[in-house]
Amino acid sequence: MTAPKNARVEDILDRIGKRAADEKRVSVGDIVSELGQRSQGPFLLVPALIGLTPIGAIPFAPTFLAAIIAVFSLQIIIGRTELWLPDVLADREIEGDKVCSGVKRIGGVAEWMDRWFGGRFESLISGVAVRIAAGMCLVLSLGMPMFELVPFAAFAPMTAIAAFGLAILVSDGLLMVTALAITIATFIFFIEVIPAI
């Protein structure tokens, strides 16, 4: 499951926005169905991007999003070609207008991502590298409840996960390395700050 060369974050968000605009409430499963199955990247990128919007400021929302990321990450690690969510997560609903608002807020970021990322050091986006990235995302997502103890601290792991997802989606090896650096910085923060709470 590799990303097509013309994969665009804006296109993915546009599909999600249109789906949410047609519904009063949209389920997580509905959103996932709009991601398609051409690449694992969107399955990591989109929940992380949602976590970076005001939706991520809702108590326990980062942990819920992290649970979704963990399920997808584990499937990528074991090599599943079609990713799925258990009903307990897929059936959860979000108000359609909140989803639309979140998509609009990150629309500018998506346009910037599409303009600046993709096609660099593609040799670093091998199957093994993707599984390692998924492993990093799994560890970050499992630690999310602890990050929620510090206001806005969940922003750091969500940023790293989004970077991994985007790197996979647009085949950008340099971004993959950057995501790894963000992950290391996040782990250092976790080790130094969380025990002091």
C-alpha cells in the first residue's frame, strides 16, 4: 500500500469535509471510510491533525484519537493491507459542524504541506521504515494519557505522529527523519517533565 505520487492532504480533508457537511453527526467510521486504502499515511495523519485543532483541547479527546492511532499503527506493524477500526471506536460520533470547522482550520496547513513536502530521499520510505514509523506512533499514542496531564502537552506527540503520517503519504524521507527527531524530543520532554507532576 504505497502513496500515489499525486497524493494530497487537501484532497483527503476535502472528502472528509464534504462528508461531514452532509451529516448532522458523523461517525469515526465514516471519516475513516473517506481515507481510502491507497496508503497507510492518512490513517496516522488525519487523527493527529484533528488532535492539533480545537477538538484536541476537549478533555480526553487526545486520548481517544490516540486509541485510533494505536489501532492503525499496530495493523501497519503487522503488515495488514486493509486497515479497520473496532466498532467501539468506529461507532463514536462527532457533530458534523465541528468536523467541518476543524477541517477548515487546518486547510491552510494542508495547502502548505502539499506545497513543501514530498519526493525527498524516497529510499528512506521503505516497508521497514514505515513499520518503524508506525512503532513510534504506537509508543507515542500509548503515552498520550500522561501527556494530557500537562496543558497542551499532547501537541508534541500529535505533531510527531502527523509528521510520520505525512512522510508516508507523500514519500518524503527527509520528513521521516524530522518526525523521528520530534519523537526523540517528545520522549525527552516526557522523561523530564511528566515525573515532576
